[in-house]
Amino acid sequence: MGIKILCLGETNQSFVLNGIDEFRKRLRKYGNIEWKELAEIKSRQFRNTEELKKLEADQILKNINERDFLILLDEKGRSFNSREFAEQLNAWITSNSNVVFVVGGAFGFSDQLYNRANEKLSLSNLTFSHQLVRVLFAEQLYRAFTILRGEPYHND
């Protein structure tokens, strides 16, 4: 089982970095979880967001292979409570050798990525910055593993 988290752009806020670092340390005991930040493409260089999203998609697609199970963190995705997410995560990782989660840029994903994705996951109906989503997702991934292992972290 391999899990990869791809993020567009570097994390540049210290409180976000601290949160991600904390949960990455906690997640180590659950297996091979790779966290990769891809170079940011500056949006002000483009006339429209579709052109930017296309270049971001190209960058993401270079970092996955055709057998990867691709999940986009997207406001239009399916929502789960924490226990449901843990069960779904377990199904994804037991059915696929590699699961890749993608935190996109500020303008979302291109149609090319939506078409390639196997799943879309929404963390909330609220809108969060793509920086903050990283730490929120890291915490939820950790929470899911503790639920699956019956460890004391999640309270219903």
C-alpha cells in the first residue's frame, strides 16, 4: 500500500507547516505516506484560469502513473464523516496498490484532471485556502488510521 499526497505550490505559512509536520510524524507508523509539493505556477502570467489549470494538470499528471487511484480534494466531491472516511480509505487502500490525493491550486482542477480522477473528496461545505486544506487533510488522514486501528484519538 502506498499513499501519496500531491500539493500544488509550497507551504509557506509556519502554522500550516507545523501542523503538517506534526501529523506527518504521527502518520509514519501507518505505512509509506509520501508528501510532495509541486512547484507553483504563478497565476498572474496567464490570461485565464483555464490555461493555468491545464498547466497545473500537466504537472500533476507527470507525478502519477496510469495505475494510481487518483482522488482530488475538491469542493464538489463526496463528503464523509470521520468514521465513513476511515472505512472508505480502507477500501481504497486495500483495492489499489497506490492511492494519490491531490490538493489543487486556488482555482480548482482542469477538466482533464476531473476526467482522470477516480474519486473526488470534499472535506467540508466551507471553503478553505489550499494551504489550510493540507493540514486539515493530514489530520483527517491520521484520524482515519487511528479509527481503523481502534486507537484512542477519535471521539464520537
